[in-house]
Amino acid sequence: MKTRKRPVALLALILLAAGVVSGVLLAMNSSNARAQDALRRVMATPGGNPWRLFPTKPGSAPCKLWGGGVVTTYTLGTCSTSVTLAKNGQADVRFHGSWGSGWLLWEYRVSGDGHVTPIRSDGNVIPGEGE
């Protein structure tokens, strides 16, 4: 009498693949949660909150970049938010605004214990600032 080993082997292979996929999805959810936590911590820091114009999750969107001066003006541009996770638990959060040939950048580091440190702020003057 023949034994049917193929269906058992196929079932074992399917279960193994399902386990691998579940592990990958779990790791992705963990990374997404870490990224969102880092972003939330930066956006909750006091001090002007220039990032309130930026997407609240990684990605890009059209935005109004506000200038200063005697009359407050704005420039239409694109605002993007990104989070880079490090293996040591740190996360770098970056807010980038661009318009025409101009750009602005704010970058923050979130330590493994949640402490937020500004790394840099750079870019061009938004049209209308300093007038």
C-alpha cells in the first residue's frame, strides 16, 4: 500500500511559509509603531511647532509654507515627513519643505528612551520673511 507523504510535506511547507510571512508582518508593524511613536514625540515638543504643516505620518503632501515679515505671506510647496529607524532604538525624524528652488529642513533624533534632540535646521528664507 502506498503512503501519501506529499500532502503532509506540502502542508508543512505552507505552514512554514505562513509563519515566515507572519513574522515579517509582525516586524513591519513593530517598525511602524516605533516610527509613529518617534514622530508623535517630536510633534509634541514645545517651541513653535513648524512641523504642524507637515504630514503626521511618513509621506509627502502639498502645503503652504508661511513666511514672516510685516505682512504674513505663504508659498505653495511640498512638505514631507520621514522617519529612519536605527537598530540601537534611535529614530531620526525629518521634516522637509520645498518650493521652486527653495527648501527647508528640520531634523530631530529620538533616543531609545524617548528623549527628543534637535539635530539641525537649515534651508532658504521663505519668500516674504524678513521684509
